[in-house]
Amino acid sequence: MTRVNTVLGPVAVEELGFTSIHEHIGYGMPGSELDTKWWKTPEQRYEETIPKLRKFREYGGETFVDATDICNGRDLDYYKSISEKTGVHLIASTGFVGGDTALKFFADASVEYLADQFIHELTVGIGQSGAKAGIIKVGVSRGFKMLPLDMTIYRAAARASKATGAPILTHLAVDAQPAIDIFADEGLPLSRVLFGHVDDGVSQGKVDEQGILAGGGRLGFDTFGYDLELPDPPFWGRPRQERLDHFLRVLNEGHADQVLAAADANCSPLGWPGVKGHTINYLFEVLIPSLHEAGVDDAMIRTIFVDNVADFFTPPAS
């Protein structure tokens, strides 16, 4: 039986249930927690976060994958208390969102050093928290091109994935071919990788969806709710119906078993105000009703949010 690390300990993949695969308890760029303009007390952060996750649990959500990496505001003791208070399984990440968020100490490190760092966080723990990561997060630097440091991080992630069985999720799916080549060179099946943000408003026309799918990779439609209809939408926003139509097209083309979904919501942002009106519960309050209206049945919704997640966290048989 495959078990997945949550911040409160390992659970069987069958117990993950309805999972949002790409979310954030509190994300910020390095040093953002020291920004006095957006500084928050622990009480304020709990006040923003706990109600959202309790509502997620009431709706039937069971697992929250926190895609916040090294240098971006992870706080594992805080995560443990949130999981205890809400009853939501919380899976933490190791890795870097992109080479341009890695502090110089890590940016100058070798592939072997970074792989050991990721493996340590997946098998021993993160800092002194005792909590282990359950997934590896990697990204692409600003400008939509993988820089040499990004490629070093991807190679380290591939080695850590092979050593531990943990899957990889990416921030952005643009410029995917160098990543695909690295994973192939390291002997990592592409089914172990979720290429994220294929649905955001700035990546359109830059993602080789068919190449990823043909190689056995997975597509992350994980910015649901960042709609241009919001009062003050972010630059990566997209018209709600356009994103939904994109998702439905991929499902109708027969790729439902290679798709995972999320809202990429930031429960309590660090160092910036966040996006008003956008939470993880968009999945239950808007997305799933919209899918039902479009003719998507509960079995396919379960495939996307339950079965595909369990399969993604299950390493291939050796």
C-alpha cells in the first residue's frame, strides 16, 4: 500500500480523497514575511485561513497540496496546527518555484546537493518540524524560459523523485521540452510529472499540451477562479468561460485520466494583499456546478480529483 507524507504523518493514497493538487497556505517571495506593509500576526493568518479550509472540508474536500517551496514562506509547525484544526490532510512541498526564487546559497549548489536536500525533506523532515514533504515543486524563471539553474533544479528533482517515489509538480508548463528531455535523460517516467498552470491567462499558446500528453505527462488546470471577471483580476487572469471551455475540450478529447485541477489559491498571502474573492472553495462553489451544467458527471469529477490524484502519488512498480 502506497503511503503519502502529510504534515501530520503518512496516509494511504486511498485516504487522500478529494484533493486540490496545487494550493498555498501562505506564499510569498523570499523575505516577504518581513514586509511591514503586509505583516500579519499569527492570529490574523489563522483568521484568514481556518474558515476557508473548514468550508473546504464541509464541502467534501479532504486533501490540500501546499505548493509552497523552499524560500517562499513554508511554516511546517503552522501547517500542522492548521491540519489539526480543520481535519484537512495537508501535503507540503520541497523544491523551488523557479531558479529566480532560489537564494544564492542554493543557486550555487550542485545537482547532487539539491537532490540530497529534496530527498532529506521527503524522508527525514523539513527543518526541525519533524514533518516531511510529500511532493516536489519546480518551476520556470520569469520570462517563460528555463534558465541553466532551472535545469539544475529539474535534474535534482528527477533524481529525488526516483529515489523516493514522490511525484513532481511544476509551476508553469511553458518551455516544457527542456524539462521533458531532462526527465528522459534521468530515466523518470513523465507520468510522475504534473505540468502546471496550463490554463492561466499568460501561458496560452506557449504550452505544448499534445507533446506532454503524448509522453505520458499530466496537465494541471490549476488556476481556476483567477477570472478576469474579478473586481481587480491578476495579470495571469483569464475569462471564466474561456478557461472552462479549454478544460472541457481536453476532457472531451479523452484525456481525463491525465488531468488534475486546483485553484492555486493563497489562503493568507505573504508580502502582498492577495486576490480578493478567490479561494480554494471556487472548486465547489463555481467549477463543479459549471462542469455539471456542461454535462460532466460525478464519475468524471471523481476521476479528476480523487482517482488521478491517487494514481499520481503512486510510484510505478519497479
